[in-house]
Amino acid sequence: MQGTRPDPSVVLDQIAAFWSERLEPDLATLVSRALRDTLERTTFWQPDGTTFVLTGDIPAMWLRDSSLQVAAYLPFCTVDPVLRRSVRGLIERQAALICTDPYANAFNEMADGREGFPRDETEKNPWVFERKYEVDSLCFPLWLIVHYVDATGDRSVLTPGVHQAFARVRQVWRTEQDHQNSPYFFRRSRAPESDTLPGDGRGSPVARTGMTWSGFRPSDDSCQYGYLIPSEMFAVVTLRAMAHLLDPGATSAEALDALQLAGEIDAGIQAHAVVNHPEFGRIYAYEVDGLGNALCMDDANLPSLLGIPFFGYVDRDDPTYRRTRSFCLSSANPYYASGTVASGIGSPHTPPGRVWPIALAVQAMTSNDRDEKEHLVRTLLRTAVGGSVHESFDPNDPARFSREWFAWADTMFALVVMDLYGPHGPGDLRR
């Protein structure tokens, strides 16, 4: 890597001490290592003052992954300059990369032309590692900005570059409300169907609904139908949050445009996203096309149907969400897996019958039941073979796992433990 590693963080040492006094040794060790991993192994400060956050065992930065990799640091940015510089620098870099190519999901540290799949047919840019267009890849940087300002009060991060990036996001989402007029296409030859788009690289047909089209899911697998409901919901939340953050009175042209777009997408969700399931009743579909087709499933990756309350579209007691949650955590969901060691949601992105720790973490953070939360923490600890939280594992044999180093999963584990046991902020460390 070309950047320099950050200096050590005093707060991370304090958090490790906090956990060592309150948690059993194996749990304290695993969560402390998971929390440190992003700063010590994946974060690189760049000469221009920005931050590059490596996803783990792939030499690139995903907009989604990097946003969540630093999420556990947000409560401590006010007291630790290392964490603050790292997160703020990431926000600045993400804004610049969105303006470089808002259709890309993963980027290089330098404009060196490195591509994950050099034979991909799409528009090329030397900064871009992969160009799978995913609505959530634009949501997460906005989500990070909102939560950084909320945690720190540091509004100076709302630079002209951030405003420009927000304008580019809105422009793309408006374009993709009428996907047939989109400039985006993506084809990958000699690859599984899930790695490319049908229809000459433009995806299956969709009707205009007010929602905004997505080519790929947060798993980086292609959408079967073009309106990915969890991502549509996330777009509504981030548009509204950014509008009020940039203009608390919501009277500027920028804010009004964002709120109007959010309303149009939300109207599409209300009109098309809820379907009647024969066992669970009215639940949210995972994908729809506006032409009458709907896909009932859930995928482990965020945003997911299980994770709807995590990003705040509805709360965890919403009746439609509760029915949807029951569906997601049942055998009716084709990607729910059960074994002798664990049960949980997996993904078509990995072999059948696997459970993803990210989904276990989301299940815990969207639960009202403390016993369920504690059970899921123990399951995550028990299945972290080799001292790392992996991408997926065999629920009968966790030693069979995918991706030895997947930093996003480590952070999700840290977030669950912080949610359940603390620390929830600097004040907890002074007690």
C-alpha cells in the first residue's frame, strides 16, 4: 500500500481495558482484536489528507465496506484525534471517488488502472477496481457523513466536495428512475450469471415506479429484478437525513430536491414492495420490477430486509417488519441455513447452506430480546475459528469458512458487543 499506517489509538487501548474487566477473556480478546483490525491493518493515511480503507484480503476499497469498517469508531472521534482523522479522511476520499465514478462500487488506492476483472465491459477509469452499480454503495458514504456529524458536531466536514458528491448521487438516482435511458451497462464474460447483467448488460426490464434501479446487490451479485427494496429504503433514509443535515430548515434547492426524490422513491416502495406471503402474510419483498414480479428472500449483506431498523426506515416493532423478520429467519427464506452449531441467514454469493456472521450481527442489533442478543454473541464467538470473524461458515463445521480476512465482519462483531455491553461513548471509559 502507498499510504502510511495511522499512529496507535489511545482510546482503543482504553476500550480493550474496559472489556478485559467486564467480559470473559476469550470474548474480550476477540472483540478487541476485531476493533483494532480496521485501524491497524486496513487503514492508510494518504499524502492528500484522505484515508483509504482496505476491505481485507482484496486490494481495494469498497464504499459500503469501508463506511461500516469505521462505524465502531464514531462515538470516540471527539476524544481521539487518530480515529477522527481516519474517519474524516475517509469521508473526504469517498466524496471524491463518488464524483469520479458514481457507478463504481470499489476503488484503487491510486489511479493505477488495477482492475479486479480486466475483461469487464463497461466504462473504464484508472481509479476503479470494480464497476458494479449498487444503490447501497452511494447510501453508505452519506450514512457515514450523517453519523459522523451527529457523533462529533464537526460540520466542517460538509465541504464543497461533499455537496458535489451529494449532487452526483441525486443525479444518478434520478437517472435510474428511468433506467431505459441510463448510460450504465456492465458485462463480464466467462463468469457466473450472478457476476454480469442480462439484456446486453443493462439488466432485466423494469417499469417506472418512482424507485431507483440497482444493477447489483450489496453482495455484489446481480439483481434478479431491478428494484432492490432494502436499498430503496436506505436511499429514502439517507436522502432525508442529508437534506436536513445540510439545511436544517430544508428550504434550499439542494434540500428540497433531496426530499422530493426521497418522497418519489418512498411512494414506489409503498406501492410495490409489500406482497402477500401464504405463510407470513403481508411482508416486504426483497426485489420487485414494477411489472408484477417479486422475489421473496433475504441476503446476509447490509442493507437487508432483516436490517431495515438498523438503518432506520421503520423501527423494530413495525408490524410489517416483524412479519418480514419472521420470514427472513425461517426456512421459507431460501438462504436461511441451520446446523448443529449455528443457524442464520446466508447468501447466494457463497456456497449453499452457509451462515454469514454479518447476518448474525444484524439479527442481534435488530432484536428486542436480550437473551437472543447474548446467544448470538456467543455464536459469533464460537464460530470465529482462528480468531477472526469470517465471511461465511458451515453451520455444522465452522472450520469450513470463506475469506480468512474480511474486515467488515470483524467490525460488525465489535458493533454488536458495543451495543450489548458497551462502551457506548467516552464517558463509559472514565467510570
